[in-house]
Amino acid sequence: MIHRDRPPSQTWRTFLANHLQQIAAADLFVVPTATCRLLFVLVILAHERRRVIHVAVTDHQRPRGRRNNSVKRFPGTRRRNIWFRDRDSAFYAWTTTAATLGIEEVLTAPRSPWQNAYAERMIGSIRRECLDHIIVANERGLRRALTAYVEYYLKSRTHLSLNKDSPFSRPVAPPIDGTIVAIPHLGGLHHQYERRAA
């Protein structure tokens, strides 16, 4: 029989729920181009409403000159901020910047993508809903496609965890506001539906 002198620590789910307003998640993924080059994409996501804080595209695994802008956009400013990330060596450049800004880094366990589930899910959504349907020619084209997708994601894409609302909340239009009109996003790949007077 094992006797514990102290109570067991809280579960991972409890920790995430208690600190939801201060947590952001970061992850990197690779996108191949039509010319067989690899482009690296950094995604930083605020947990509280699945809001994308920053997306950066580079052809270097260790982005230079962008780390200050991306880390300064963290969700909370009054209380401590927590940044979840995996153990990828590309994040080492951000470690000192995060420490000077008072951001606490929490490293996930090795080979445990479930510990950074929001960022992993965001990357999966980017791949399934955008990148799987286009051919990326170069860094500029990828940046343009990701900018358009992030705008759609923040303002139009609904989430079950947000009660079918988007990260930037929008009002529900009553039927008296007019007929439903489809507004294309990403060249018609996705649509936003609004009521507009005839």
C-alpha cells in the first residue's frame, strides 16, 4: 500500500480549465512547395476562444526577427501567461524572449501531441480545410493563403466548443433581417452565410 503525504496533483484537464484565459499554444509544421522546397509555419493559438494570435511562414527552421512580434501578442496581460510548446529545437530562439516578457513555458512530454491538442487540432484544420486543396508555389503564396484562411477561421468558422460561434463572436441575425446570402472565402473553398435585406 502506498501512503501519500500530500494530495495528488490536479489533472491536465483541470489545469487547462483553471488557466484557460492565460494559455497560448505554439507549434510548427512543414509545407512542401511545388518546387519541392520545405516552408516552415509557426502557429500561436490562444486557448480561451481558439483565437489565432500569430502565423509566420519562413524557409528557415529557426525564424529570425519575428520572435518579438509573435510573443508580444499573448492573450493575457494582467496575470501570468503560459505558453505550451513541444520540444522542437526551433523554439529555442523564443525561450529567452518569452522569459524576459514574463511568459512561462510549459514543455509537453516527448511524443505526446495530445498535451498540445489545441495547436495540433489547428494545424490539422489548416491542412484539411486549406492546404490539401491548393498547390503552394512559394513563401509569398503560402503566406497569402494562410492569411485568408486565418481571417475565415477567426470570423466565420464555427466551433462546437464555442456553441457554434466563431473565435470572434458574431451576432445571430433574426429571419426578418432578409434572405441568406453566401459569401465565398478562399476563392470559394469555404463560405460564410449572412442574412441581408433584399
